[in-house]
Amino acid sequence: MDFVLDKEHEQLRALVREFAERELAPGAAERDEAERFDRALFDKMADLGLTGIPWPEAYGGAGMDYLAYVIAVEEISRVDASMGVCLSAHTSLAGWPIYKFGTEAQKQKYLRPMAEGRWLGAYGLTEPGSGSDAAGMRTTARREGDHYVLNGSKVFITNGGPADVYVVFALTDPEKRAHGVTAFIVEKGMPGFSIGKKEKKMGIRASTTVELVFDNCRVPVENRLGDEGFGFKIAMMTLDGGRNGIAAQAVGIAQGAFDHARDYALSRRQFGKPIAEQQAIQFKLADMVTQIEAARLLTYKAAWLESQGLPYGQASAMSKVFASDTAMRVTTEAVQIFGGYGYIREYPVERYMRDAKITQIYEGTNEIQRLVIARGILQAQR
């Protein structure tokens, strides 16, 4: 058993950390305040080869593994969680299902420009009336000759608007619920497809979150992803890997908040000495760093399992629930260490705290993750 990252992974971490601190950190607070997504930053990530880390070079990727991918998401989220989730949704949610279930033609047409960063990807599953109950969707897709006609809407879509490619799920047989769901690749600009309401959010405000509207949207049959009725399985398998991207985002958020809290504790003086010398502060820092390290190890294990082609669904549920809960605990303590300054937007930790909350909700709420974990435990005993 080896807990030391190899040279390739360490070099990637150093590369992404330097990029994040140089390109992302300086404007992170301003982008959050303005609720502005900067596509130019995604383009810069593409120039470094970060937009296709786990995909083969034959499809424009870097040919690395899922561990490399989560390290990149972690390091980006350490300074800017909005760009972290942008990369995670692009890779795990939009790229993965095309890589796993797409035809060779679909991979060349869609995965390659996504891996190269020329196109940005998004994923459309959630609807106004179906969040955790994804099978309760109402968006439909009716076959008409060599096209499907989609009608309905999706909500809370990360990267929506700027994205060029969307993996969307709709009912081709509404009577069958989950067994009647089919997946489609929808391009920006297809007739009948438009962007609706842009959400105003608590956190990750420099990431776009919008509604997708389908009004007799005509999608070619060749853009169907997998067979009819297989879409729900594609959606659930996609979320298995997507959860680990969110775990990596949560680890990065926690690490970033801890770094700020530690530095502040060393520089802030109370009663004539740095507050880092107070035992109460030392215990907070000790708990924070221990929880972060545990979350990181769970996240890396799940990524390693996926990279090895081993079952990873249970591990990714554990990493997501633990890392996101850790992010909330750590960021809350970071605000506490800063005291009144932690509550002021001039200081960074309040942004980390706001960003952390969503990691407990999207990619499957933590309540759903606990159900996944519990079912795995009980099934293993039967």
C-alpha cells in the first residue's frame, strides 16, 4: 500500500496550483461579487490541458487518470470553487457519458473539442419537480423520422448558457418512468433550445446556473446517447463519478479556508501575542487539518478505484458525503477564527463558507448518499 503520489501527479499538482494562484486567485472575489463567469479562464485551463485530463489522447485528452483529474479540481477549488465546479461538470457530467456510451462518431464530434477545451460541456437532468427523484422527470422526447422532438425544461444547470454541448435526459416512454428515459447530446443553437432563468445563488456565484428550455427542440437521431430507455442508467452511472469531482471540490474549498485561517491565526495578535498560541485556536486548526486529510484520502481512493476499473460507486458516495460535510465544518471554523472579520466580505473565508454549502446538495444530496452507502452495506451482507 503506497500513500505517496507519483512524480507525474505531483508535477500536475504543482502546475495547477501555480496556475490557480496566478490566474484565478487575484480576481476570484471580484467575479463572485459580480456573479460573472469568465470563459477566458476556461480557455486558459484548456491551454494547460486541464479540460480533458482523463480522456485518451486519441480524443484530444491528456491520457492521464481520474486521480489526476480530482487533484486538478481540488487545486482549482482551493482558490476558486466556481471554476472548480466548471471543470468538474464539464469533465465528469458532460464528458464522461459521451466517452463511456458514445459512438466513435459522437466521441470525435463532441468529446474531442470538449477535451481540447474548444467546447464547454453541461449536464441536464434536474427538473423543477424532480431533484432527488430523477425518474420523476417530465421532459419528453418524441421520435419523428430522423429526429427526436424534445419538450420540457431543466433547472440548476451548471455551465448552462456558455456551454456548447449538453447531455440531456428525457422520457421517450413516459409510462415506464426510469425505464423510459433516454439520453441525448444537444448542441447550443439547435432550433427550439433556449436558455431560461439565470439563478442568483448563495455561493459559487462566478459559475453559471440556469434553466434549459426545450420547445419542440429537434435533435437528430444520431445524437441519441445509447439506446432508448437506457438513459436513466447512464445518468446514475455518470453521477457516480461526478460525486467524486464534487468531493475534490469540497476538499479544495476546505484546504483553502484552512490556509487562510492558519495564516490569519499566525498574524493576528490578541493580548500581546498571536492567537495561534491560544490552545482553543490550536485545537480548531488540528481538527480542521485532520478532517481535510481524511476527506482527501477518501477522495483519492475513489478516484484510484475508478482509474483501476474497479467498482467505485460506494467509495465515491463516501468521499462526497464526508468531504462536503468536512468543507462546511472547516469553513465555519475558519470564519470563527477570523472572528468579526470572518463575517465581512472583504475577507475571503465567508466566500469559502458560502461555496461549501452547495457541495452537500448537488450531485446527489448527502441524504441520498447516505442511502446509497447504507444500501451497499446491507446488500453486501445478504
